[in-house]
Amino acid sequence: MDEIELKTAPADFRFPTTNQTRHCFTRYIEFHRCLTVKGEESGECERFAKYYRALCPGEWVDKWNEQRENGTFPGPL
């Protein structure tokens, strides 16, 4: 049987506390900035996607995706 390896986002010195809300939000923004610069076909942005998906609650991501589509997202993309 193959062993499954589980990983989460690596520690980031910008977010030293256990509350990872800002870390989650920053990784989400980094992912979408990367897509803007590198294009959606680039695999280079996938690590940011893995990070924010590991850190952020799904409800937040759904809300942010909806806000981006409506042009009301509060962050700098």
C-alpha cells in the first residue's frame, strides 16, 4: 500500500502567532497575483493554491471568489 504524505503551508516568519487568518488571506492574494503575472496555464502558482487551501476555511474562499467576480474584493490583487 502506498503511503500518503500530508503537508500544509510552511511556517512563515511574517505570521508568528497561532492565528493564521492573515496568513490565509495573504496566500490567497499571492495565488491570484501569481495567476495575473504568470497566467492560468502556469504551474508555478500551484504552491500558493496549496497553501491557501490548507489554511483558509472553504466558506471564506467561496466568499472571496464571489467578491472577485463581482469586483468587490477588499484586497489588492
